[in-house]
Amino acid sequence: MRPAVALWAVVALFACSGTPTPSSSPKASTKSTIVVGVTQEPTTLDVTAQATAAIAEDLRDNVYEGLVRTDPTGKIVPQLARSWDLSPDGRVYTFHLVTARFHDGSPFTADDVKFSYDRAMDPSTVPANPHVDYWAPVQSVDVVDPHTVKVALKQFSDGFLFHMGQGSAAIIPKSTRLATTTPPVTNLATSPVGTGPFKFESWNRGASLTLVRNESYWGTKPPLQKVIFKYITDPNAMNNALLAGDVDVVSGVTGPEQLGSFTNNTSFKVLEGRPTGKILVAMNNAAGPTKDIRVRQSISYAIDRKAFIDGIQQGHAVPIGSHAVPNDSEPYYIDLTGLYKQDKAKARQLLSEAGYPNGLTLRASLIPFAYARRGGDILASQLAEVGIKVQAQNVEFPLWLDQTFTKHNYDLTIINHVEPRDIGNYGNPKYYWGYDNPQVAQLLKQADAEQDQTKRSDLYSQVERQIANDAVNAWIMSPNSLAVIKSSLHGYPQSRVSPSIYLGAAYFS
Amino acid sequence: MLSLTVASLIIFLVVQVLPGDPAQVVLGVNATPDALAQLRHQMGLDLPGWQRYLAWIGGILHGDFGTSQVSSAPVAELIRQKLSVSAPLALLGMAVSVLISVPLGVIAGVRYRRLSGALISALSLGGIAIPAFWAALLLITVFAIRLHAVPAGGFVAWSDDPVGAFKSLLLPAISLGLVQGAILTRYIRSSIVDVLREDYIRTARAKGLTRWQALRRHGFRNAAIPVVTVLGLQLTSLLVGAVVIENVFYLPGLGRMLIQAIGNRDLVVIQATVMLLTGVVLVVNFLVDVSYRLLDPRIRATR
């Protein structure tokens, strides 16, 4: 879960136009540089080093590639592995690799895959991979020949292949070295080397990142010559930049009310994609008044999702009733929004049964993202109607990490869980919401190890239902991805289910 | 030197009590406790406070400001990059502010009982009331979106395109300068009004000089002293206080870097930036003091 803006990642192979782009013949007269306005700047350019979503957003699939990639709908498709076989017992993946070269000229081989995965799996690697957990199911990585690599799992894991499409599972060259800085970083931190359709050119910290076309790309060469990411935090400045022609794309619209200036303008297109992320009111299940299931249920009954969806996203979102989203990255999704429909009488009754006939006061810690601050106001007014007073605490993200996430010192918080397939967190009693249900933990283990898609989905659905029944959190909505682009731009990802803003297929008419 | 040492101690202590952990920010929410502990060790966060303070100060004395805990980039280089935006921006903003306020302030002061003086005075009040970011948005709408004369924001490096760099600082400097200029106009006006009431001006007028002549010969230097003080304060506040304007124009300046560093708990960057600003304040104050002596012979005589 990263606090990235509602939408996070990206792109389609043949995204919005639906037609493959002319690969090698961009007309000389058309614009060949794209400027993408992005809210968050990467803190480093080493995609395997930090959890910041912005790193993968700009670099994964553009500069770095993995064995597989997540397509715009959330499905897993081939990338550096052109195909793979799974042994009948579900324990061994054999990946068949493409013939490619890294941007530094060295050939990409199975050794690089082994190097990247071994390095990521090892918790003592410096700097540590922020997602060591992705490789938890892996037993060993073995090179068969330069174009074949075998990954043996301890047991079948449904999550493994999915996670290999994420940012930190990128394949880096085995020549990657450590620089002598404190804290230590690799040479990739300032000059990334991958196999992707674009090469790194320059990084002007605080302002922009420039990529150029990789002329010796192994796959279909991108139509665009140059990609510039510009970092603009202020939503007004972002809009102005698009209107003034300084950027071609607003990659993530943070305030949907600002779409107004673009919806009726033929120079621009508004791209509304599939829902990603889960905005929820997380509750402390381990301590305080919310430890009582009746208090949590009362809160769930007090909430009207529509008010949140309209107030935060101007309607551009789908309501959710448990920890899953209706897109292909979470095929086990079931609609549970009917479980807790707003019912103030019931909410009040549950509250007095729990021993608070005169109501109570709860703290809500709110990070400085629009959804959390606006959501905090809506939450306060809705809970007030059933007798719960909300004491809002506005905190910066590092403080939230410290107090809420690490020390669990909170009652309520509003957060957007943007990582796909993260329902596994309900099996971890130490996770910040402190939900301890061995039965759910057992179901999750079974589900991940289940090879049969139908049976697996069924197991996950049981978990969805159980956590909703237990009112672990009050799930609100999954915001639709929103971007604004110039009308002349095609092939820009319509949805942002995958971690990156893939620009290999984008071109101007 | 003493002020700098005391300042460094205060800065260090304040930064240490900031809640939040840079290691957690770097590794994110899925980090294992072992990985966190390891990174904290690499960052030197597990050393006692006095050791970290001495290491920091020792580094500065050797000209080494350390490396960012989040990006591992050398802090001196980061600050140099940001200063190439912030310093010209502050100076340009000052220039705009002085160009506006000196003529207006003097006229408003000299003609303070007439309609024109009152009008300028009212105008400057309006200028103070307008937030800089609002002025900026208006300027962007007119000059960038309608006329396409300048970019709506962003910054091109001086080395890439000096004209482009200047152009990208133009609107931000005007937005800053308008508001600062309005404030300065009021100071200059009241300073002139005060001076005009002084005995030596009356004497000069009695000798047959006109109001303007008397002011030119005897008034301006005296009126300048309080104005220079305000100017010094404004310069330092423009250097880092331009953060709102930096956001509106998405300029990679010092203010934005500081805010980002605070958001990421990048302690080394925060310390170095605040230390630098402290140094600048001290230098500017010194220059202001020096200018007093140049402007006023009486101050020279007393020392």
C-alpha cells in the first residue's frame, strides 16, 4: 500500500486506440517527443531499491523490463520471457527468454535473471529489495541455458507470477555495482540500465526525467523519439501546463472537479479507465473501542458510500464492500456492497449494545492526500449522525507510517491501498489493522497454493466474505483511473492497473 | 561564528525530534524489521546523537555536507542545483520589487496629502492583500495560456538555454516582486513622510530649495536606512519563502526541496538547507549593517 494518488499505474500494449501503432515509420513531420505531467517524483532511479510508487511508474516497462508484465487490464502477459511452462505439480516454472541487449550493450541472458532474482530474494542485499516478500515462495533459481531459466517454488503460488510483473521484479544486468555512498546505492540509482524500449538520458532532480528511444530494442520499436516526465505537484499548475501546451498528458487527475475545463474541449481527451486501488476506512481491530466488532459494524452501517464517491471522486469510482476490486488483477472479486447498506438506526443500536448509548469519540488520522482529507470531513459528518464524534488528526505521511502503520496508535484512518492482490494482508495479525483470524489466514494460504482457478477464486471469495462479516475495515470505493491527454496523442494507456506509464506504443497523429 | 555554532546545534536538535523514520519512508510499508534495522545502520541512525552531530559538523568543516538519506545524492550538489533557480529568482524578484516600489513609494511619500499619493497608497494596500499565488495564476492565464509568450512553469537549466531559463523565471519573479513591491512601497512612503517632517528638511526648504531638491540633497539617504533593513529581510524570505510560487510554477527551487525533504524525513538535507539559510541570513544582516555605515556618516563616526 502506497499513498500514491488514486491511480497509479498504467498502460496498454495497444491502449486506447485499439489498433497497433505503426512501429518503425513515424512520419517525420509528426511530433516525436512526449511530455508527461506526473505528480510524484522518484526518489531514486533504481527500481529494485525503494518502495516509492513513482519509480516504477516512470521506469518499469519503459526502461526496465521483467520476465512478465501486467497489461492495462491487470492480466499477466509475456515480456522478457516469451513463454513459460509450469510443471504439472505447479512447482517449477521454466521461462523461455527473448534475445535482447541491455542499454549498456551487454547481452541479456538467463544469468541476469538469476542474478536479479537471487539478489532480490536475499534479505541481506544492499540496498534491500522493498518487496522481498514477492520471492517468499521461491526455493531456487537455476540457469538451464543462456535462454532458459527455471524457477522452483516451495509449492505452487498464485501470487508469484503476478508479482513478477511489478516494478521491483525488474531484471537488471549482472554487472550492477554498488557505489560507495551512505546509505549505499547501486549505479542504477543515477543511471538506470534495462532492456526496455527507452534509454535513460538525464534526470534534473525536482524538475524532469528524460528518456530517449532505444534504437536497438529487441521488440517493436516505439514510435516516439523522446519521453520527458515533468514533476508538477500542484493540481492547478498541472492543468495550466496542459492548457499552455507545456505537457501533453496529465497522468493522474487528483481532483476530478478539474476535469471541467477539458471535457468540452476537442483539443483534449479525458481517459477514464478501470477502477484501481481500494479507499477504505481502516480500523484498529486490536485495541481501543474499535476492537469491539459491534463498534466496527456500527461504523460500517453509518457510512453512505455514494457521498464519498461524489465528494471525493465526483462519481468516478465504483463502490466496494470488501478488499477486492472488479478488474482482472483480482479475478476473485465478488460484490459485497449489499452487506452493510447505510442504516443509521441499526448503527445506533449496535453502538448502544457495545456499551456506548451516548456515543463516543474516535481519532481519525488523515494524510495530506485529497481523498483522505476530504474523506475525513465526510466521515466525520456521517458518523456524527449516529453519535460518533470524529477527532481528525492531520498528519504527514512519515508520521502516519510511524504512528499508525508501525505503532498501531490510532482508531480510524482513511487510506488508499493501491497495491493489487493485497488481500493476503488479512492473514497477518501484525498488520496495522490488527485483524487476527487463524481461519482467514488458513484460507489465504490454501488459496495461494491452489492451482485450480475456480477453486482458488472460491477460497478467496470466502475470505472476502469473512472479513466483510467481521467488519475489519469499512471499504468505500475503488477510484477509476483518470488522465487527460491531447487529442492528437494515441496509444496512451487508458487504464492504470499495471505499475507503469508504458509509452512504448504511444504516438502523435 | 558563535551564532553559526549555536544555530547548528539548534537545527540538529529540532531535526532529531521530528517524528518519523527515513528508513521506513525508503523501504515502504512491506519492509521487514531486519531490513529496516539494516538500513538505519547504513544511514547511521543507530549512532548516539552526539556522534551524529560531530560527524555532521566535522563534515561541514571539511566542505562535505553529506549525502541525502533518501536518494544518496551529495547534498552540496543538490543545493547547488536548487540555488541556480532560487538565487536568480530571489534577485529578480527583488529587482522587480525595487523597480516598482522606489518610484511609487517616493511619489506617494512626497505627495502624501494629495489624491495621487493616496491612490498609490491604496493601490499598494491592494497589492499586499493579493496573495502571490493568485497574481501568479492571473499572469499564467494571460501570458502563458492566452499569449503563449512564456511557459506556464518549469525550468530549463542555465547551461542548456540561458534565454529559456530567464524566461521561465520571469513570471515567477514578477508575481513575487509585485507583492514584495507593494509592501516595500508602504515602507518607502512612510519613511519619506517621516523624513519630510524632519527639521533639516524644513531648514533646507527655508534656504529656498523646493521639496524635491531638499529631498534629493538631504532626505533620500536618511529615508533609505529603514528601507534597506526591510530589503534585507525580504531577500532572505524570498530565497526559501518562494515555495508557494515554486509550486505554482513547478520550479525546482530550494523551498520545494526543503518541503520534500521534510516530507521524506531526509534529515541530512533538512539540516544542510536550514544551515545554509542561517548562513545567508547572517551574511545579509552583515551587509545591511555595512550599508548603514555607508549611508549615514553619523553611524560611521560613532564606531
